[in-house]
Amino acid sequence: MRNTFPDSSCTFGHGSLVWEGAIQPTPLSDSYRMRLEYRHGELPNVRIIEPEIQSRNGSHPEHLYPDGSLCLFYPRHREWNHGMLLARTVVPWASEWLLHYEIWLKTGEWCGGGIHPGKRKEQEARDLASRPAV
């Protein structure tokens, strides 16, 4: 993580990693301070520390877990696994999430796709139907 993001901080201990760094989705975007916590054998947990994630017209952005962490991939589809490098998967996915968040703040539309709470079963069926036959 420090090789890819030299201005970040990283601590290790007892099978866990805590990384904090700044990411900026585009040159026109805000810079965000992000915290990634990962314990071996578990899924990574990503939060935006600052600036605080805002609501829009009383609604929170989509793809946020109830604890405020970012939903970056769908675990049931095994889009991420423990053999993948966090710096090449989770951090870029967080940057992409922030890009869609910025668009959502301006337009009210989440353009990032994904499975939304309450629509999960319908979306899973569409996702499966759209996959090419093997």
C-alpha cells in the first residue's frame, strides 16, 4: 500500500492492516481522506474520514452500509478475494465510488450501477440473465 500511495500511513498488527490516505477521483474532484481496515480472512472495511459523506435532499447515497462504510463490491459474487491486492482493487473501487457519489450529489442519480438495497433479488436475477452462457 505504501509503495502505491507513498503519502499514506499504514499500520500492521495481529493479522490486520489499517491504511489511511488521500484519494481524488478526478483532477476536478475533491480530495478525500480514506481509511481502509483489513483483517486477514475478513472483508475490507472502507470509510471516508473527510470530508464527511453528505446526504442529498434528506437521502443518503446508495451503496453505503448501515455503519457508514462503503459498499464497493458484492461479496456473494466473489468480486474480491483475499489474493487480490488492496491497492489495485479496493482503493481504486473507492475512488470510483467517490466519483459516482459526486455525480449523485449534483444530479440525484446514482450512475454507478450495482445492487441496491430493497432491489437485490430483482437485480440478481437481471445480472444472472445477462451473463453470457459458458
